[in-house]
Amino acid sequence: MSSKNIVVPIGARRGTRLNLNIASQPPIARVREPVRPTAGKVVGFFPSTKMNSQIAWESQLEKRACFLFEFSSCVISYREQPLTIYFPSDGYFRRYTPDFELILSGGERVYVEIKPASKLKNDSLKMKLRDISEFFHKQDCQFIVITDEELNQPTRQSNLALLRPYLSLKFNPELVNAATTFIQQSDCVDISDLSEFTGSLNTAYSLIAQGHIRINLDQLLCLNTLLTVPKEFNDETCLFKYRTAPNFERNPIHS
């Protein structure tokens, strides 16, 4: 969250219209360069297959969020530090830069703040977040907060980290159909069975990573992990929960 000590009295900007520029921009465009050397702070880049670019992150929480955005098929695209707004709050215009922008499969535009849950106990911060949410709502956009309580999922993150390199392998439809039919017609198929059927463990992992075959992501992935096939491929799959105004309690993005 970037709202660093820049406030302008509303009276000083009387007549100024608050417009949010939501025109499409290249994934690498960001309003400031977020990754920079800072003492005691770990920063880096997440190699995104979905965006075909490096996504900058400034905290381990942001890095974990990138994994969930990458594997959530309801998220068509995402980018960091997408824009800066001036929103009215407590008699001033305050500056704010969201951590991420998401474009969902239904066309919705969602702006994301990554924040430790303990920070939400601060009433002043919660009021500021409500004002930001109201600003985006008036622009027909959504504003959500994702905290460490939603992101600290060690087993799920470990599984996604293992599967991430397999997101880019291309399949022909015949292979996908053969693999899913094999699972549907068999009992208790695990990863070792699928790798033997396809002739490659890498292919088995790729089919899982790209959502053609499903596993329980909250159980540590191994050769004995059981496989299922979605009843129908669902483009609305979302792997994260989030919080919204006014109380910023946890909600699923899709039920």
C-alpha cells in the first residue's frame, strides 16, 4: 500500500474531477518501480507464465499472492503497482497505489491490497481502506484486501511452487482427453499411475498444473496423490479468499 504522506486539502482542489484511468496497459507497466534495495527487506520477481513477464513483489506475502493469482483460472491477468489515485478522505485528497490489479474472466477489474491481518485492527487504517473501496466502487471496480491469514498456507504454497514450472507445457486435445478418460474409467488413480499411462511424470504434473486434472492442494503432493477429473472444466476456479469493506472480513471470491 502506497499512500505515503501526500495529502491535499479538498478545498484546494475544488472542481477537480476524480477520474480513474482504467485503459489497458502492458503487464510490465507500473506507476513506480517497486523492487529496490532496502535494508532488511526481501524483494524480488515472480516469473509469470500467465503474464509472460516478471511480476515484482515487495514482501513474502505479495510473492505468495502471485502464486494464487497465477493458478486461479478466474484471474485472466494481473499486474503489480498498476496506477495511483487520489481519493477523498477526512477532508483531504490522499494518494494511494494498489499492490495489484486483477482482471477476472467475467471482465471485472479488481484492485488488491496485501496487508498483515494485525494491521486491520487499526481503526484509522480501516477507515482509509473503506474510503479507497468507495472510490473504486464509484469507478465500477472492486477493492479487496488479502492478509497473511489467507496467504499463509504452507502445504498449498509448496504444491504450487512444485507445479509452477509445468504451466507452460502445451498439449494436444487427444492427450488431455485420453488422460481424463483413463482417470474416469479407473479407481483410485494416483500420480504414479498417470505418469505411467502418459509415459512421463512431467506430463502428469503439467496436466495437474493446468487444471485438466485435480488434486487436493492442501495435502502434500507425492507420487501417491490421488487424482480426480473436474465434472466440467470451470474457468471460475479461484484459489484465494479475500476481505472487503466495510468490516474487511474474509469472503470467497466465487462460491
